[in-house]
Amino acid sequence: MHMNPINLHDIENRLVRQSLVLLALAVVYGTAAGAVVTMYYEVVPNMGVIDDRLGSVQAVLFVLAAGSGLIHLPRALQQLVNKSWRQAIIQAFLFLGPAFVFVGSDGLVSHLLWWGPISDTNRYHILHHSLFGGVPLTLLYGLALRRWWAPTAAAAGPVSRIFLAIGAAFAIIFSLGIGILFGAPSVGLILIAGLLASVVYARFAKERVRL
């Protein structure tokens, strides 16, 4: 059965930029919110509860950034099968990069490589994750993106529907895995919804430019 290819190049390029912007917003917001919590922790009642609410906003931004990166998985698989190793690595980087920044900022890096007891206190929790996890990881991702990714050089050919189907299945498994990792399957569902919303936005933005 013949599978007609689909060209996602323009959407992919827009989502690369969108994921980087979302990551930057997440760490800037987290640093500012964390500073506020730290300064007013002993002044404002129930600041620990407020800390959790403020942290959820940052988590949503990270989830949306990771969702934007999932669009690159089908092309990465196709390049891998075609033995286009360089392009496969670049597409895998675009797919995994935002998710790694999300996971690393939320705990993997900030807990394992930095002083965990700081993060265990509500007073410094958001600030610790943002400064020692989010900021360096986002900077590294942005620098690597600038060094290795070029929109005009990225494989602009169409993607077969079979790889889109495989990529969609992997994206669902990956998203649910993230949810299980954080003990909240709903996070995985939000990640999938974020991907769908990002694709819809990218298509809308593309059509708007045409008008």
C-alpha cells in the first residue's frame, strides 16, 4: 500500500523556535517567582501553598515546550532508516532537547548534581530548580541549537505517513512515560495536548502569513 508523504518542514521550524521561547519563559518566570517566594516566605501566610501554585505555571510552560519538540520524532525515525545519520541526530536532538531541559530542570539535574536539601525546602524550591537546573540547561540547549540547527539546511523533504504513525505512537508512549515519572499521568496527557495545540498554532501562523 502506497503511503503519500506529508511535508511538515515549515511547522517543524516554527515549533523549534516556539519550544526555545517557552523554555526561556519557563526559566525567567521560575526565577522571578522563586525570588518572590524566597523574599516573602516568612511575611506572607501560607507561602508554601502559593509556592506550589506558582510552580504549576512553570511546569505547564515546560510541558508545552517538550510537547513542541515531539513533532520532530517522525522525521528523526525516517532519517535513521534512510541512514542520514547527521540529520537523524539533529532531529533527535530537536525532539529530546526540550524534554531533557524539562526533566532536568524539574529534578533530574537540580536534585542529583546540585544540593538537594535546598530544593526540599519550599522557600527555595522554585528558585533552586530554575537557577541551578533551568537556566544552565536552557542556555546549553539554545547554544547547541544555534550551533547545529539551520532551518534551510534541515531535511525539508516530506515525511511518509508510516513514520508519522510510528512517531505518533512513540510520542504517546513518551508523554505517558513523563507523566508516570512525575507520578501524575495527567502530565502525559497535557504533554500530548500541548503537542496538538502547538501543531494547530503553527499551521494557523503559517496560513496567517500567507494572507
